[in-house]
Amino acid sequence: MEAGASAQAPPERGAPPRHLWLRQLCALIVKEFEEIVRDPSSYLVAGVLPLSFLLLFGYGITLDAGILKLAVLDESGGSRALSLAADFAHSPWFATVHVASMGDAAQKMRDSEVQGVLVIRGDFDQELAAGRTGALQVIVDGAEPNTAQYIRNYSQGLIGDWQMTALPDGQAQAAPVTLEARYWYNPTAKSERFLVPGAITVIMTLIGTLLTSLVFAREWERGTMEALIATPVTRLQLLLGKLVPYFCMGMFSMGLCAAAAVTLFEVPFRGSLGALLLLSTVFMLSALGQGLLISVCLRGQLVAAEAGLFSGFLPALMLSGFVFDINSMPEVLQMLTRLLPARYFNTCLRTIFLTGDVWSIFAPSLLFMGLLAALLLGLVYKNLTKRLDTRA
């Protein structure tokens, strides 16, 4: 054969008997499992990587305010000013430090020693004693808008409660309408219960695309793909032989993450295991289909791995609603998120953990993820030709 020509295997013959077809498929699956067992990186990707990422996301990322550091500048020194400062000092949200002047407060804020300053004016007690409004000022660090909002809201709540107890009835009239807030599905308002299911979505997207983006690329680089092409196995057998082992690994990682979410992070699980299994299966097929398509189209492991990270991990992290609210994104990005299976899986996971089985949410998500999985795996089958093409 001349150099630069294409060597093409003979066309696939008719399908072998069913029992022989199944034996060939099982042999391919066993071969792939043996390679997985011999490869130490498989243990890292399937076991160590999910737990490491879950611990990092679960403990390292939080939307809770925590203890806010507040400087208190009491220019009054009166009994009511001291009472108000004491309420701030004993609140569960603030750690207060007294300063002698506004210059000291400004210096502490510049040095990030405090995140806000409560200023009680010098005539605070006198104004209240005369039946007038006492002047207070809360200065917050606007460099961190979320923290600033927490300080503002907590301060308003504390000052309102203090007025009801410390001031005479004539000065602190009860409001005609009171608002009592309740948190459904997350009564403790812990951000871990919101973030951990989203973190599982990101982890499973990374594992699904990263594991399979290297499958065929590794065979091409090792030179073993030619041997597989020379065998009488069909394209469907070759596809299933690669898909089934990595699907099992992905589902094992999913079970590991779900168990860690319930035991380590105490995220309630209010849905059913059957629904979780169904959702995870459909999503994993779409993620594996994406990775296999990358592996079929790109024959280098490094390029395939980069493509898997870029097309799977980053969109799942940024556009799935894991941390950033989709409704606050520009309309163009909101439309783009509708094409990502991670968005639907993230919504389903949060629902099944915190709310329960809500099939009005699950059904359209399953339909989209199922259609996407069928499309991706169909493209993989189409591009998985048993042919050797020489390239420059």
C-alpha cells in the first residue's frame, strides 16, 4: 500500500448469533474493567476525586455570613447607648470591638480588621430622653456587597428589637404589621444544604466527561485501536464495551457523593432512591456521551482532556446554578443554560434532597437529558468508524 493512502478494514458482516454477540460484548466489558483495575488513576478519579471535591465545595464554599466583625464607636456614654452596644456585643451575628475615635475605626476597616462600624452619636441619650429620635450610623465595607448587606439587615433587626424593650411605650410603638419569616425545605437556612447537591452536579459532570474523553484517545495513542478495529466486533459492541464500565464507575461515584452528603454534611434526603437512580442514570448517560464524542473526535489524550474540562466542568460550575443564580444572569447566558444538562440535574438534585419527589420538575428534565444522551451517543456511534486514516 502506498504511503499516504488509507487502509480500510473490510465492511462489517452480518450480525453474529445473539449468544456469540453477547459473549463478544462481555469480553470487551471485562477487558475494559481489567484495564480500569490496573490503572491507579481510575481509583483517583472514581473515589478520591469526588470526595476531595465534595469536601472542598462543601466546607470551602459557603453563603452564610458567619460572625461579622463590627467596631463600635460610642460617643454618648449614656445608659441607653451602653445598652444598645451590649445588645450588639451579645448577638450571635457580631463580634464587636470598641474604638475611641472615628480615625481608629477607619484604620481598622482599611486593615480589614472589622467589616463595619456602629457610630452612636454624642447626643443619643439626650435626644431619647427628650422624646426625639436618637441618631445612629452604621458604616459598612462596600468592597464586599453581600457582607455589607448582612451587616445592614442584622443591625436593623437588632436596633428594632432593642427599641421594643429599652424604650418607653410612647417612644417605641409596635408596628401595625409584623413579618414572620419561615424557611421551607431548609429550616436552618444552612448554605451547605443548598450547595452540596449543586457540588455533586459539578463533580459528576467532571467525572463523566473526564473519564470517557480519554477512552478512545488512549487507545489511539497506545496503538491498540488498530487491534480492536481488526477484530470482528461491531461498532455497537465497541461503544457498549467502553460505555458500560465507565457508567458503572460513574454511578459508584454518585452513590459515594450522595452518602457523603447525607452523613458528612447532614443534607436531608426527602426523595426516593429509585428517583435518584433514574435521574443519575439519565444524566450520566448524557455526560458519558459528551466525553465519548470528544474522545472519538480528538485522538490525543491531552487535547481530549482539555476539551472535556472546558466543555463539561466550566459550564457546570458557572452556568448550572450551583453558585450563581441563573435568573440574575444576562438573557443570553440564561438561554445558553437551557442547553446544559447540568442545569436540569442540579435542579432535580436539590429538589430530591430538600423537597422530595416532584415529578412535575423531574419529567421535563428527564426528557431533555434523555434526548441529549440519545443524540450524543448517536453521534458517537456515527463517528466510531472502523477505519484507519493516515494523518500528516
